[in-house]
Amino acid sequence: MPLVSVVMPVYNSAATLGAAVRSVLTQTHADLELLVTDDRSTDGSMDLLREFAERDERVLPETAPEQGGAGRARNLAIQRARGDYIAFLDSDDMWLPEKTEKQLAFAAEGDAPLTFTSYFKMDADHAGESVDWVPTDRVIRAREHVDYRAMLVRDYIGALTAMYDRTVLGTRLMPEMRKRQDYALWLSIMRNGADARGLAEPLAVYRAHQAGSLSSNKLSLVQYNWALYRRHEHLSVVRSTRALAGAAWQSLRNSRI
């Protein structure tokens, strides 16, 4: 049974953290560890994590030595990982109970070191648990196969569904950027020739952010996408512009679901 290391960054997430953690602990594939890095929260998130850790030894919380953002928090967790696979979940999202089991089987059948799945969207104020989730028609569909060139035009991988095979790819960290670190990681993996495969079944639930928040402001991502294309992927101005247009279209399309 492969061990799955689940990486979760946390910052002032007490309101949604419990549901996120429980969605991991209730997975039908129980051989996992939940590596949580608290980025110096001030709302009691770390106290809640300690309570979970006391009840379940798979929960392994740690406080970041200094506040450094989600990318650095994820990397601190990845560096502690012991698993064969690295998977990602943010503290305001949820996995459905069979997510890990089905994705591991999918990865093994397709011999795919990087996989992702379709996922549902829920409202920001949703208060339910993953085990009670009722499927809706608000689904972000996973593309069956994605290569590096396709990913340059559009980020097809929802971070809350991504999982990579550490035994094949080694330990891969996220570039230390304020935003789009996950996209940069997928590109760095695929740049070396590893394609990604998507599972059509929705197996996670993404929490849509409140209108007007920084995360919901699509324009705020433009500068980070541009820096990613130019500085990390070393694309020309023309290719970067085309990629930026694709990212903008994807963001607009997903926001309507």
C-alpha cells in the first residue's frame, strides 16, 4: 500500500480547516500522512491542528519559522514527506472520500507520474462535510491528457486534485513565488518530459472565494503569470502574451461555473 503525503498550507483558516482535515482523515485509502504547515496564523488554526494531531497520529502539524506565504509553507511540508506520492489540498477545500484510492489506481493503470482529477465548486459559505457532499453540475472537467506545450497555454491542473509519484520524479518543490507556485511546479515537472493525465470523475470540492477578495480578483494574477512565463519558463514576449490570454480565458470560464 503506497503511503501518500498530503501537503496542506494553513493561514487563518480556522473556519474551514476542520472540514478540510476531516476530508483527508476519512479517505478510504487510509495509508497517508497529513503534513500541515501553519504560516503563523493568529486565529487559533494551530490549536485546532494540535487537537487533530492528538486524536490521529497521521496529522503532523508544524509552525513555519517565519511567515512566508503558501508556496514556502507547502515546501516545508514537502521536505518532511515520507510518502511514495505527494498530494495537495488547501485548508478551505475538501476531498471526497474515495479520492486517494481512485487516483492511486488511475495513476498505476496509466503509468502516470503526475495525475489530477475533475472537481466540484462550492460556495464560499458552504458549511458541509465531504462525506455529506451531494454532487452538483458545478464541475471543472479534467482534460484526459496534458503535455508541456498545452500547459503553457493554460493551467489545466486543479492544485487540490494534483498528485505526483515521488518514486519516479523525486522530491519536487514549488518555486518561491507569492502566487502561481503550483502552476510553476507542474510546468517544471512536465518540462522534463513527464505528461499529466486527468481522471474524469470529480473527486474534490473547491471553495469559491468571496467576491472582491484578492483571490477572486482575476486581474491580480496577471503579473504573476507574466513573471512565470518570462522568468521561469523563459518564453518570448509573443508566447508569453498568448499564454496569458489562455490563462485569462480559463479563469473567466471557470468563474462562470
